[in-house]
Amino acid sequence: MRKIWLIIKREYLTRVKTKAFVISTLIVPLLGIGTILLIAFLVSHTSPQNLHLVIVDEAGGLALPVKQNLEAALANGQRQFTVTDTIDRPPSPQAVEHDLRGRINAGTLGAYLMIPSDLTQSVELHTKNPGNFTLLEPLTTALNEAVIGARLSARGIHVDDVNEISRGVHLQVIKVSQSGESVEKGQTIAIAITLVVLLYMSLLMYGIITMRSVLEEKTTRTMEVLISSVRPFQLLTGKILGVAGAAFTQFLIWLLTLGLFASYGAVMAAMLNPNSSFPSMRVPVSLLVWVVCFFFGGYFLYSAMFAAVGAACSNEQDAHQLQWLAVTPLVFTMVIYGVVLNDPTSTAAVVLSEIPFFAPVLMPLRISLQMPPAPQIILSLLLLLGAIWATIWASAKIYRIGILMYGKRPTLPELVRWLRYS
Amino acid sequence: MDAISLENVTKSYDGVPAVSQVSLSVRQGAILGLLGPNGAGKTSTIRMVLNILVPDEGSIRVFDRPVTDDTRQSIGYLPEERGLYPRMQVQSVIVFLAALRGMAEAEAERRARLWLDRFELGDWAKKKVQDLSKGMQQKVQFISAVLHQPPLVILDEPFSGLDPVNAATVKDVMLEMRDQGSTVVLSTHRMEQVEKMCDSICLIDKGRNVLAGDLRAIKQSYGKNTLQIEFTGPDSFLNHPAVASVNRLGMGAEAKLKAEADPQQVLRAAVESGAQITRFELLEPSLNDIFIEKTGHA
């Protein structure tokens, strides 16, 4: 035990003390939060475009309602359009347009709207900057409302009556769970997908770190001195636990910042922009506990596989070629997680989430979507534990043989043969 | 009690024997030279003694106990494949490896400083391993093999890459350890080192033990069959039927005699041919000659 502890300690300290570790641990959350705050800041402090325009109405009667519609303030109290002038029934449309084009080119006017007398023809927006699509929708709405209103009045119907009659209903999704009900605004999916990506990335990242660490001892030829005093199994265990410690340290710091941000993010966003609709996300504690359980299960499973790959190879290039052995099941998880996302209770989702290679990502995903029955979670954990044991056993065998083998990369049949050596 | 004893040890990889039926014993307090051409099975043998590999057949005992994880705590090992964690500090590496072999860290640290000073590496203790020259790293590795004062030290090519001054220090340490009762196994190709230092040898070729025993006794058993002659003048006498092979040297030649040949006949032939003999000496064969004779190659 003392030897395993010494190896864990060395592995942990050499990893945590590197500049790269400190930088990635601190910079990643700072950068993430910084980016979000920067976007929030920019969104709230860029003065929304206020387009100054003139409305030319060939037939007359529409310019005023359109002006009213356009100048109605937005929800945040700011206006998107200022109608500087309306020209009803111009005696000479060409002369008016010529004059307006001159003002646009001189920069004193943003655009002008040309409403033809025959409304089967297009209404024209003349502007210097036709790329601004965000203006098109409110313009179309304002025009349509004015035109429809005019037609209805012509038939003696009041616009407000029609609005009243044709108003639809709003459908709200409410998530039912053990802890009560909560209004769903897409945060369940957001949390679920964040979780999948986070688990996938960290399993892959720390797996590769473990592989590199094994490989380093081979390429620097430190291995032989080590195994003259510790058993390969001790070395493997110590290494995996040491890297796990470093991973956990980093993870904890990230989770804490994320937690702080999730709790105060809404407050911070509100300070910058009173109208921000930053949803306050509540991540249930039970979900966090399960995520941590499955993360560690997955970490031990995959890092044992990556360690075996590292032990079987003698250099980085070979390891990159052989690492598909460990990467494939992980990537496959990313291919199939949609099945679980669509219907977490389907037979396919239940079966897939019980398979140890997929469980570390898919079971937390199911838990985040809809709490599965306890026996399913426990079975999945037990199967995962069994798979961890089998993988570490097999990896220790490959490790034991591989760490002293230099030269060509072993083939798959050779690896299988290594498993059978005593 | 023998420090190491091997009995009919066999190990093969994928059906190819690396070591077959090797028996060997190393007396406690002796320096044994483990010799053999490349790929002869020396490293496999050492690895089995260290319990890194498990023999297919036969038994290995270290200090009269079967090989276990505990027995290797009493062994210091300098592998031929050398390497240390490049980004660790010199002293930390030494202490880490000593701790893995069961030493308390404080004690390991104290001794590491003494040894680093002895090898003139005192100023480098806090430097990273990768900042050291190859020869310096070699010395650090040697220190970590002997720091825990093991009763048995196995050194695989300990002199490679060392300058004469440091090689002499390593040699002194080995002799010192032997005088203090430790057993040293020296695996090398360099015959002159073995000849100078070893009490006994074991020669392995193609996985088999072809020669083992006390170095002096082995040499004596070959008898004095080597002639060292220094001369000027004609050298036709070197073709005498009693001469088996000739190695020409600057001042003369070294001639190996056939078995049962009479060196006096060669001397007579030399005088008759008119050569001026300045030296004519009968010697025991060098270890190099024995090695070549036994393995058929150098």
C-alpha cells in the first residue's frame, strides 16, 4: 500500500505542479465566464440600431399606420425605427425618390420605404445596408398589420375585434419530478447535453493523459527501474489513482466556478442588462452525486484501457494508431446518445445505458432527463464495477508484458496472446 | 550462503527460448561478472532474479529464499535501459526511488546529499534531470541503485558513458561495497573491467550457461598457451605448425599455441629464422580469448 501511495503522490504532484495544469484550471473557467459576460455586456451596451427612414406612400393612407407600428417601442423601451417623414400621394414619385437617394448617399437618411399604389407589387426598402436582416421582420410585420387593418376597416370590421377572435393559446411545458414541478424553458435539454459533452470530453482527456503518462515511463526508459521495485499492478493502480486525483482537483475547481456562476450568473447578467432573460438553472444535488459516481466509474474503465494501450506501444505515433481500441466505445456513445435523449424510457435507451462502456455517459444523461427506477441505476453501476475489474485485470496483464517490450507495435492477436501469459 | 542461486532456469518468449537450463550460484560478498554476447539471455536472467519475469521452469533463490517482492527490496539494480523522470528534480528522483525500495524519505534525502557530493553533483540536486548531461544522469542512476545499501547489487553495463574519472569512482564504490559484505553482479561486454574486478564469472551464450566459476581457476584450467613475442626481423616462424593463430601487434605478435604444443619449438624456429627476440613470454589466455573461443564470436 505504501508503494501505491508513493506512486499516487508523485503522479499527483508532478501533474498538479505543472504550469499547464494551473493555467488550464484557472483560465478555462475564467475564459468561459469572461466570454459569457462579454457577450451579455455587448448585447446590452451596443445601442440597438435606430434606422431613420422616410415612408413614401403612392396611394396614401398607409404611411401613418405603418409609422405608428414601426415607432412602437420594443420590450426594452428602445426604438428600432424613427420615421422622419411620411409622403402621401407624391405628385412626382421619381423626383421624390431621386431626392431621397441623394439624402441616403449624403448620410443624412438611413432608408426609405416605397409603398406602391398596387399592393400586389412589392413594397421596396431602399437602403445602403441591405445585409441587415434583423430589420426585415419588424418591417414586414408593421406593413402587414397596417395593410390588413386598412382592408378590414374597408369592410367595416375593427382590427381589435379580429385580434381578439384569432388570438391563440400558449402551451407551457412543465417538468414533473420527485422534487416537484418546474417550468421547462429548455434547461433540461441544456443541462443534459452539457453533461454529455462534459463527461465525454473529460473521459477522453484524462484517458489520454493516463496513456501519455504510461508512455512517458516507457520512452524515457524509467520503467525498468520502477518495476524492479514495484509490481506492475501497483504501478498501474497508483498511476490511475494519481491522475484521478489531479483530474478531480481540476474538476472540483471547475464545478465550483460553474456552480457559483449558475447561482449568481442570473444576478450578474441582470446587473449588466435589466432585461436579460438568463434562465436560472437549478442542478439537483442528486444528479451531481450520480454524475460524480459514473464519472469515476467511467474514468477507471477508460483510463485502464488507455493505460494498456500506452503500455503496449513504444512511442506516441504507435499509441495514436492503437488508441482506437479505447476511443471507439467512447465515440460510439456520442453517436447513440440521441436515442436516450429522444426517449429515455425506451427499451433501447434502457439497454444501452446498462452497457458498461456506455453507462458512464448515458446513465447520467437518463438521470438528468427523467429519474430511472433505482434498480436500473444500481444494476448499471454493478455492471460498470464488474467491467472495471475485468478491464483492470486485462490491462494489468498487457501492461506487465508491454512495459518491457520495445520495438514494433503489437497487433490485436498479439495483445490477446499477452492476456494468456501467466 | 549464496547470494543468488539459479537451478535449471528456463524462460522462453513465444516458444523461443531466451534462457535455457541455466544453473548458477553467486557467493555472498563476491563480484561476479556476467558475460555474454548481445541477446545471450543476460537481461532475461537478471529480470528473473528481480522477479520482473517469472521463469517457465527451474528455481531461483536470493539469499536462500525464493524470489518474491520482498527479496527484491534487498537488491539494487542499474538496468541497461536507463532513464529517469526528465522533469523531476535530481534529488526528488533519488528519494522517490529509494522510498519505493522501502527507505524512509528523510533518511533517503540525507544519504542522497552525501552521494551527490561524492559524485560532484551537489550543485545539481535541485536541477531537473533533463538539464543534466548524459554522464551526469548515469551517475544519478547509479546513486539510486546503491543508495539503500542493498546486500546485493546488479549493475548492467555500469561504465558505459562514463569518463575515466567517474568510471574509477564507480569501480571504487563497487569494491567498497564488496569489502562491506555486499554481493555485486556486473553484467558487461568489457572484458578488461571483468578481468580487473571480478572474483568469478558466468558466461552465457544463446541462453545457455557455457562457462562458470572462479575466474582464476578458469584461467588456470586453460594453461599457459598464449605466447607474447616482441621481435624485429623475419616473421616466418609464426607459421610454425605448433601455432594455432596469430594476432599481430605493433612490437611483435601474440600467438596462440595448439594444445600439447611445445613453446620451445617456436622459440627455436624464431632464432633459426634470424629474428631478433626482445621478449618471449608464456601467458594465461585473456578473458577476451576465452570469450571468443566459447562463443565463436566477439
